[in-house]
Amino acid sequence: MQIALDAMGGDHGHEELITGALLAVKQAGLSVSLVGDEVLLHKHLDSLAPDGKTAKLIKIVHSSQVIGMNEHPVDAVRKKKDASVMVAFDLVHQGEADAAVSAGNSGATMAAAIRKLGRLSGVSRPGIASIFPTLKKPVVLMDIGANVDCRCQHLLQFAIMASAFSRINGVIKPRVGLLTIGEETGKGNSLIKETYPLLEKSSLNFIGNVEGRDVFQGNVDVIVCDGFVGNICLKVSEGLAEAAMLMLRDEILKSISAKIGYFFARKAFRAFRKRVDYAEYGGAPLLGINGVGIICHGKSSSQAIKNAILEAAEMVKRNINRDILESLAASNNVVQLEN
Amino acid sequence: MQIALDAMGGDHGHEELITGALLAVKQAGLSVSLVGDEVLLHKHLDSLAPDGKTAKLIKIVHSSQVIGMNEHPVDAVRKKKDASVMVAFDLVHQGEADAAVSAGNSGATMAAAIRKLGRLSGVSRPGIASIFPTLKKPVVLMDIGANVDCRCQHLLQFAIMASAFSRINGVIKPRVGLLTIGEETGKGNSLIKETYPLLEKSSLNFIGNVEGRDVFQGNVDVIVCDGFVGNICLKVSEGLAEAAMLMLRDEILKSISAKIGYFFARKAFRAFRKRVDYAEYGGAPLLGINGVGIICHGKSSSQAIKNAILEAAEMVKRNINRDILESLAASNNVVQLEN
């Protein structure tokens, strides 16, 4: 198994990314191709893994360009043909890698994946899923930003693809919920009202509407929404988790007694922070592309990069795209879809 | 100043509501009409405020019906003409109260307000605003659920009305942000793309797009979105705040040292919980109705009810609706609106 890692993306620099790759090759029987400036990457790799054994599992593939976090995705992908993220997906296209992982510009990663690999047959809109922490098992939410204006058949396909991803993660019969503003049937905007009957007729394990507050309860495995709503959900959650940590610190700094308390409870605090920190949760899978790709949070730690590489490997090993194609076919027998 | 309080709504029962009313009349020079079953309310009031002085500022107005939390708002309001929330808004309509407050069924409160008071002239869609805690000053987000399918002119009017509410709360020139999925102009779904130029042309202090993570930063005073997105934002935030408290408790219970730490830091924890607890933040104003109304969270404590009553009084005193009418007129000179 060979995973291509865009070694130029991410907010924490090459070291964090390469360390993630080293952790992954050490833990699992796979190899990683680091894609980026070869001089730079060789230098970092030599200092991080001076022993020959690990280094043998790491290959460096040169690329001369980088897409910045604020560049326009489609333009950048069109202009920078030798960008690290483009080369990473090209490796997948050429059969020289099984999957690609990037912590760079999310839009550009999606655009590069579609440009190099194309859509999976029958999928109208590939999208991005994300894993949210909950009080129980994590939940998969899709789409989180690739498709801002959706029709009901797109939401049905998100449900199908996210269910397949949930199965990869060990959920046998993923419970699918439709994100809206009330539990009763018929609650929501016009898109939701059109999507509900499609999900109901499908062969998915549709449990009905879920509300924003259900996201963190852990009573549903897959939550479906359009990319506009999903992205706001994700960013609001990230923003609140960060703000809450700052507010808590604020309150603790107000008294000596609380500071003492913090000292005794600091491990619990760290564990809590990790639990609500999105950057810790591996990556967001691109679903509906003709291959396997994962977008990581720009802030990803080496642990998160490692988790993303292992997740990508699992998606390849368990052949998620075959599962998606079969589910699409099963669904097409019941629900008539337009592309 | 006379505020009508629906004394039958809310999850915590009559005592919490009546205590809130008593706190309000003690703190501010106003009177409250408790609307609901008079026998029940007299009994509670006698036990909570046995002295004549406070009781003189509290009036009881009988109503024979109650709308449940799960009833269909429009149906319920049509059928239950003597429901407490209907009678409360009728008092405003008759000039016997200056504003109405309810912690009952939100949809029914909105429906009762519109039925009894009507829309403010020139407002196409009344909506509900909500106050979100941030790292700095609270931010007003509108709409949070009254209007799920919106057009751009509705969002412009939400911005105008929420700015007026922000001024009531002491912000002189409220900074208005448009909630979307990227900071750059042009990022978002089609509704956002149509709304952006309207806000830009308006006389509002429009600062451009804001993302989900900006909600809690406190760098914007008013955030505009449709009611579907706003409701999901609110519920996701409430859900995460609750889940985070449970996760933190979980981590603390795992070790004796952390439990000791919690003991020393418990005041800070309580202050933190209060800061992220939405039920503490008074209520959500109904904006665009021909009168003043506030919807409280079902879980509202007596403190939150008191805050809502004081907020309603402030809205009346500062004549929020005149401010809205003037801003609408100013905006109509610049931007052509359809109703």
C-alpha cells in the first residue's frame, strides 16, 4: 500500500507532516510518498529519520509548485499543474499510489482530485464528509462545503456515500439522519421536504430528521445536509470549542483556588481539549471521486496526519468505492435519480 | 410599564416563571401581568410573595387554555383562542400591556404575536433574533428559525432589524456580518451571493462575510442568515456546549486528582457553565411585529425570565419599532425592496 502525502500543505510546516508519515509507516505496513520540494523534504527527512529502515518506506516525489491556503481552488489547480497536491493525485491516477492525503487548501484538494481522478460513475456531486466527536461514537456529517447549492438527489447520494464511509469505520448498519430544524416529518426548508421522502424510500437505514443539538448526542451515525449548512455546522462547532476553552481558562485565571484546581485537574483538561479538538480527528474523506483522497485540517498535528494516512489505507483496503457503487445501484432500483 | 408574562410556558413550571417576574418588578419600576390559570397562579404567587407590596405590582390575568411544547404552532393558535400566550399578546394589542414574554412553544409564540399584533409596516417577514455569547460582547444572530426559505430582501431586513436591537443593547454602530462559508466576497450559496450586494449598498455598517468560527470571536455585532441556517447554528451550539460539559465531567471523574482539582476550581466551572448556557441569556426578541415580544428558552431560569422582562421593557422604552421603521425607510431609499 502506497499513500501519497502532499508534504507542502498544512499550517504547521513540513516537520509535522513528515513526522505523521513516519508514525504511519511505523504503525502499519504501508509506504508513503512525500510530494513536494525534494531538496527541502530530503533535508527534513534525514534529520527526522536518520535510520535507513524507516526511510526505505518513505519515497520523495518532487513537485515544483505549491497552492497557498488562500488561492482560488479552481484557478490554482488550472494554473499550477505541478503543485504538490496535483502531483499527489496524479500518482493515484498513474497507479503509483493508492490514495492521496493533503492538509493544504481544501477546495484545491477537492478540485485536484476531481481533475486527476474524475467522479465515480453515477455520482452527480462528489463531496466532503467530516467526523464529529459526540458523547458516544463519532458521527459522519456530509457534505461539509464542496456543494453549497444542492438538490434532493445530491443529499440522497451524500447519505449513500457517508453510510459507506461509516461502514468502513465499523458501523454495520449506519443510522442516517437528515439535519433540519425539528424532529417531526415536514419540518425544514424546501430542500429538506423534498429529500425526506427520497431517504425514506431508499434502502438506507434512515431514522428521520435530526436537529442541530443531536449532532453531539451520538444517537445517529450519518448526518446529511448541504455543503453550506454542513460547513457552517463544522465551523461553528470548531469556533465554539475554541472559544469555550478560552472562556474556561479565563474563569480559572480569576482565582488562586481555581488555578490550584487546574493544576490537579490538568490531565483531565488536556484529555477534554483533545476530545473537542477537530484537528485531532484525522481527516475528511473526499467521497464520490474515482479513487481515495483525504483532506486534513490545516492545523493537523502529526498524530492527525498519521490517522488520516491510516484511514486512507483502510478506505483502499476495504474498497469503499465498490461499496458506494453497489449502494448507488441498489438505491437506483428504488429511487429514480437524475445526474 | 406593564409586561405580560405567559405564566404557563417553560419547562421548569410556574414557580420559576413567577420568581422571574418577582425579581423583575423588584429590580425595575415595572409591573407584570401573569397570564394563565388564575387559581393556580394565585396559589403560587401567595406562597412566593406573601407581602402586599410586591404583589401589588403583579396582576393575574386568567386564561383557560395552554399550548403544549409539541403542538403545531399555527393550528394551536387557531384552535386555542384562550391560550395563555394568545391572551398575553392580546393584552398588548388592547394596550393593557406594553410587551409580552413567553417561555412556551416558540412557533406558537411567533404565530400568536403575528395574529394579535400583525407585522410592522414594510416588514415582509418578522423573525426571531438570538443573543450568542462570545469572547467579547454578545452577538445578535437573526433569523433563528421563523423563516426557513428566504430571499435576499428578507436577509437585508433581518440585518436592519437586528441592528436596531443591537443599538437597544448599547452598540452605537453595529457591525453587520453575513454568515457564509468563506471570508472572500462571492463565497457562499446563491442566496448569499444575492444578499451581499444588497447589504453593501445599504446604509448599514456592513463588514462583509463572516464564517461559522467568527460567531464566538465577538468581532461582529450582528450576524445575518436565513432561519434554517440560524436555527441549526443555535442548536449545534447549544448541543456542543452541553456535550462539552458532559465530556469535561467525564474526564474529571476518571481520576481522584482531577476530582480534587474540580473541588478547588468549582466556582470557575460554574461561571464557565453559566457563560455558555444559552438558557441564561434572557430571551430571543421577535422583530418585525407591530409591538414587542420576547421568546425565552423553555429551560429558562428565573434569572433568564427576569432578564427577558427587563429586555422587553428596554425595547419598549427605547422604541425599537420606531428605529426599525426609520432604518427601513432609509434603506428603501438606497435599495429597492419587494415585500
